[in-house]
Amino acid sequence: MSEWLDRVFCEDALTGLSRIPDGAVDLILTDPPYNLGKDYGNASDQQGEAEFLAWTARWIDLAIPKLKDNGSLYIFATWRYSPEIFVMLKQRLTMMNEIIWDRRVPSMGGSVRSFSSVHDTIGFFVKRKDYYFDLDAVRIPYDEATKKARSRSIFVGSKWLELGYNPKDLWSVSRLHKEHPERAEHPTQKPLEIIERMIKASCPLGGIVLDPFMGSGTTALAASRTGRRFTGFELNEDYCAIIEQRLTTPIADTIAQSKAAKRARKAAADTTNQE
Ligand SMILES: C[S@@+](CC[C@H](N)C(=O)[O-])C[C@H]1O[C@@H](n2cnc3c(N)ncnc32)[C@H](O)[C@@H]1O
């Protein structure tokens, strides 16, 4: 077995990417620092604008050669730098979609001199026209009521009605709030639902997913849950420990741990209130 497969290396992606042979991965799925000043225990999200864009171009040029010819790349960004990053990527790959992830942020105040930003911008890029894409794996089934409502003879036997419709480019999935069972101690952890959809659509079973910026390891976990292989990097040792834990603890146990922690917090609060 290749020593770089099914592992997340706790090291700088810009040096670590040399471990991976060129043309070896089916999918690059990544959520790099956004340069919004977030604290990941390192300065990666707190760079000057020119420095950040030069750094982004550097890792992109190290990562793209790792893709197979029919491979794809998904990248999370925010409106602040998605224009520059998407132009960079369009010079190297073909852009297929801009997906908007509506994080379903509840309305509670927000910006007062502009509109509150409640979405991430995701770029979907491919290397060549014959890229791998499995639409059937990500179709969204209709509920029985809708199926019944579309029972006119012209619809009978339609694949979209039987297997479900193809997802649109607006994805409305709740962010992971503090009490969410999936939630790990990472400030920008992404929901498995979103990452698994990308993997199922753009990486064949048994294929390889690369994420140079693993954070809490969502990409690795999603790959493993969907029968794909993974590789990647994370700079922060505490996050590397979280990745290890997420990869070895079944989600059911995580949910049980989270419920137990919630009960303990409630019991502690009740005790404090009685004192
Ligand atoms: C936006 S977060 C990724 C979150 C991840 N998608 C998740 O669901 O948990 C970006 C991560 O990149 C890591 N990082 C920043 N610079 C890095 C580098 N040069 N090499 C590897 N990881 C890096 C940060 O520590 C941070 O955890």
C-alpha cells in the first residue's frame, strides 16, 4: 500500500504535497484558509492580501498536477477572495459551477452597513471535458406527495421522477452549530452532507480524494464513509488529534458522547442554580 494513502499528515501542505505522485488523485476537495483573520493556531488566515493571493497560487500550482486527467477540484471560498481565486483557477482548469452554500444562518441582527453574508462560494473545476461525474449518486429523491402530483402520463417512467432530481447550484444545509452531533472543536468545520455529496458525484468508489487543508478532517471522514480513499495535510497538531479521533470513533459514539456532555453541562448548570 502507498504510504501516503488513508493518512492525514500533520505538516505544511506546501511541502507535504511532494509526497503524492503526479496524476494520482481523482478529486481535490479543499477548504483552505479564507484570509478573514480566523485563528487556526497559526497565521494562515491572517496574511496581507498580496501575500495571501501569492500563497494561494503557490499551493494551487503544487496541488493541480496531482489530479488525474479526468479529475475535478472543489474549493470553498468567501466573496472576499473568490473572484481572484476563481480567475486563478480558470487560468489552469475549466470552471463548471459556482455553488452557493446557504449556511441557514438564523436572522439575529447582523451587518448594519451592508447585507449580512450567510453563504460560502464553492468553485467546481475540472481538468478535461471527459471528467468523472456520477449524477445518479447525488440525485435528490422526490417525496411521495410530489411523485403523486407528477403522475401525468408524460412523466411516467422518467428517470428524474424515479431516481430523484439533479441537485441545483444552491445548497441549503445548516452550518454545524455548537450542539450539532457532528461538531468537533474547529471553527470552520464543514457538514459531512455537503462534502459527501461532492465526493459521491466526483470521485469513483475506491478512488482517491486529496484535501491539503483538512481542518477537523471532514474530507477524510467523508471519503472513508463513502468507500473512497483519502490523503491530506493539516498544520495544527490539535486539529490533527481531532482528525485521528473522528476517523476512529463511529458517529453514533460521537453522538452519544455529545449527548452525555450536554447532560453533564445541564447537570452542572442545575447544581449552580440550586446553590
Ligand atoms: C477552513 S479550515 C478547514 C476546515 C475543514 N474543511 C473542516 O471541515 O474541518 C483550513 C485549515 O487549513 C489549515 N492550514 C492552514 N495552512 C496550512 C498549511 N500550509 N498546510 C496545512 N494545513 C494548513 C488550518 O490550520 C485550518 O485548520
